[in-house]
Amino acid sequence: MNTAQVALPEKLIPVFEGEADVRGAHGGRGSAKTRSFAKMVAVKGYIYGKAGISGILVCGRQYMNSLEDSSLEECKRAIEDEPFLADYYDVGEKYIKSKDGRISFAFVGLDRNIASIKSKGRILLLWVDEAEPVVEYAWAIVIPTLREEGEDWNAELWVTWNPRRKGSATDK
């Protein structure tokens, strides 16, 4: 059995250790949060897929009018940076899915289509990037939706944001 090593900034390594329902990181621009989380979303999908677990990795933002506004490109670059991930995933112009058919990525905007999260089956992980403007109503829909888990999987919520105001819904 081969073991892959993934390079992450030292400050973010503890975020991904152990079991968790919620993982998050906040900080300023250029702190490597987005690329690191994009890479780890793909790694988590790889781990699930190799374990025979199928499901969806959802990447969301509060405001997303098109795929150009999503984390799609960050996820693509993160996958391309790691040979074992590039071998595992089929990366198209507008999609990412595992070659074995177990794992797929979905990119959603929480502002316009929060209900679409509720209709997605078997969400393994939801990563909300640029999460500072996410409102309480959106978190009230998202969090209970993620609690629909199975025997062989535990849905996780991952959040990255640049804090602008204390007491925001995301900050809470």
C-alpha cells in the first residue's frame, strides 16, 4: 500500500487532523486557505471513494451566479498539483468526478438556491468558501441537511472566510 503525502501550510495541518463535524479557517487574503481546503476536499473524496463510499462533495459560496464564481478552478488546480488525485479524478471543463463513479463535485450558490442543498443526496462534505457573507437563514438550512448521515459516513461542514465583522452569522 502506498501512502501519499500532501503539502499544506503548517498552520493548517491541525485543521484536518482527527474526526470532526465542522472544520474551519479564517484569516486574510493570501493565507493559503482556499487552495489548501480545495486540495483537502479532493483528498477526502479520494479517501471515501477508495473505501467504496459514494457521494457528493459540495463546494458552496454565498454568491455564485455562474461556475466562474465558484471554487471549480481552485479544485481543478489543487487536483492537478497532486499526481494521485489527477489519476483518480476526471476533470472536465465544467465538472469534476472520480473515474470510478463514486465521487462527484457540485458547486452551489447559497444566496439564490439554498433549497438545492436539501435536494442533494448523500452529501459527504460541504465546503463553504468566502463564507463571511453567509446569512443565518442559510446556515439554518445547511447544518440540519448535513446531519442526514449513514452508517459508513459522517457528513462534514468545512468553512473558510475572511472576517470583516464580529458577530456575523459565520463568525458565530
